[in-house]
Amino acid sequence: MSLAGAQDSCGKWVLAACWACRLPDARERAQQCRTQLRNGLAPIEERAQEACAAVLARTKNFDECTAAYIIRAKRAGWKNEKHVAQWESTLDTYASPVIGKLPVRDIARRTS
């Protein structure tokens, strides 16, 4: 492994590890980053936000995460408030009493 320096958009120098990887994989990743930049997204900031979201998800409980999911991700896609009420009611009735207060990091998928 060698270290290489590069400047980010703010002009700060960033050290990055240069791992040996296949050239087609590197080109594909570079194309994805260019697409993100064209769409107004900063790939480095996106990765940082995803990492922060993962940390927060590990510290929140199930009820907090489901509320955030309904509010942010799903509410806009549902045609009316009845769908929102149905989801909230189902979660409150069946999931919340059992796992609502558990931290998300402690919830695992049942394999049986």
C-alpha cells in the first residue's frame, strides 16, 4: 500500500490509500462518482452521511427508527393519510410492544 495525496473541493489535502484493484472496477467506481457529481451530490460527503446514519441507527431504538422511516421515506409516496395511519397502527399494535424500546443494533432477524 502506498499513500497518495489529493485536494478535495475545499482545497484541503486528503491522504488516500492506493490499494491494488482491478482497473475495470476502478473505472466503474470513478464513473459512479462522476455521475453523483453531475447530479449535485458530493461522493465523499455522501459516504460520510451514510456512516453517520449507520452510527445513529445503532444508537436509536426501534420506535424512533420506524417513526423516522414513515416520516422521511414513506409518507410522500402514500396517496393519503389513511395509509400512514394503517402503518403506524400496525407497528404500534404488533411490533412496538415487543421490540419498540430495543436498540436497533440488538435486533436480529429470526431464522426459525
